[in-house]
Amino acid sequence: MSAGFAWQHLLRAGLRGLRLTPEQFWALTPAELRLMLGEERGARPMGRARLDELIAAFPDEVKGDGP
């Protein structure tokens, strides 16, 4: 059985510990939340190869006929 993601613990840390509103919590990126919780050790900057992978996986979409 997989342990899954500890959302309950993260919500508690964000809402109670960091005193964020739910809107502020859900607007954070995982990297921002980790930094706010003091989990910055071991973090490495993203390299160009990984950025290219993300760009290919999640391309920007232009909607509508406008510029």
C-alpha cells in the first residue's frame, strides 16, 4: 500500500503553522511551500534539460483569434 501524499500535514503546517489563508496556501508552488517550511536543504536549481522537458510536456496554448 502506498503512503500517498501527506496533504493533511501540509495543510496543517500551512494554515496553522504559517498562518496562511486557504487561498494563499493553494496559490503556492511546491517549491515555495518547501522553502517556507524550511526544507531548502538539498534543493538544486533546475537545469536547462529539465526545463526543456517541462516545456515540451506543458506547451503554452494560445486561445482565440486575438494576438
